[in-house]
Amino acid sequence: MTAFPRLTPATSTLVVVDVQDRLLAKMAHAAVLVRNVGFLLDVATLLGIEALATEQYPKGLGPTTREIARRLPPNPPAKTAFSCARSEGFLDELRRGGRPSVVLVGIETHVCIAQTAFDLLENGFNVVLPVDALASRHAVDHATALRRLERAGAVPSTVEAIAFEWLGDAAHPQFKAVSKLVVARDADSENA
């Protein structure tokens, strides 16, 4: 088995998949998902990591939820394909960035996340799945998809593990800022 490269800000892109209000309404732990995706977006911003987003058929499913949309570039591309990689220009944009590792977050693990991950793996990207920033309507779909994706070569992780992997060292200039985000996320979790 090939060793998976460590994530660094210079090698990573964060991709937010379909975190839309009408889809969130169907998720059992929507608030946790939004909090964790927001946390990872905030860390990415501090560390200069590009974030891309997509929306699945926004005419029917609505826009990206406001809490996430405010952290992203405006007007994410709409798609009807389940895989982001099958949306026009998506793979080209990832390749232009020159970052071989993609951190995927969003909805639904067994549909759009899985199909995107498979396509990214087939196109030579490393795929990391923060399991606490992914969701499906049904737990069995989420868990089964994660097992299948890991067997295919995607690497499971968590948002906090990824944040500290991106930092790499407590001497990093953004360590204190990221630590504040960790503390705030913990406080939000306790108050939920």
C-alpha cells in the first residue's frame, strides 16, 4: 500500500459539497455538520488554503446555507451530476491549483461525496474525508460509504486532526488563532 502524504496548506484544497438548506433539513445532526464545516473553512482561511464549493440543483434544493456561504466565494457552481468532478471546469480548477490533496466535506456521504471521491481518486488526487464534516440522511448509508471509500483509497480523519496536521507545529504563526477556533468549537459543542 502506498503511503498517504501528510496534509499541508501548500498541498491541500478544501471542497464543500452541497451544504444546502433543504438538504440540511433532512440531516439528523445538521448543526454539528455546519459547525464542523465552518470550523474547517475558518482554519483554511487562516492558513491560505483554497476552498471551493458546489450546489446540487439549487433551484430545487436551495442555496448553500448562510453560515457556510458567508465563508465561501460567491456564486458556487450549480450541478446536476452527483460528482463534483463531472461538473464543467471543476477538475480543471483543481488541477490549476496544483494541490494534490482534496479534503471533502458536505452532503451526502453515500451520494455526492462518494461519487466525487471516486472520480478524484481516479484522476490521481489524494482524498481526505473528515468524517465529522460529512452527513447522510441515514446512518447506515454514511457508515457504509465511509468503509467503501476507505477501501478505495480515501483517508478518513476529523476536522480537528486536519487542522493540526495543516499547522504541523505549535510554532506555526497561526497556531494561537487556530487554537482559539478549537476552543470556540468546543464551547459551541458543549452549548448545543
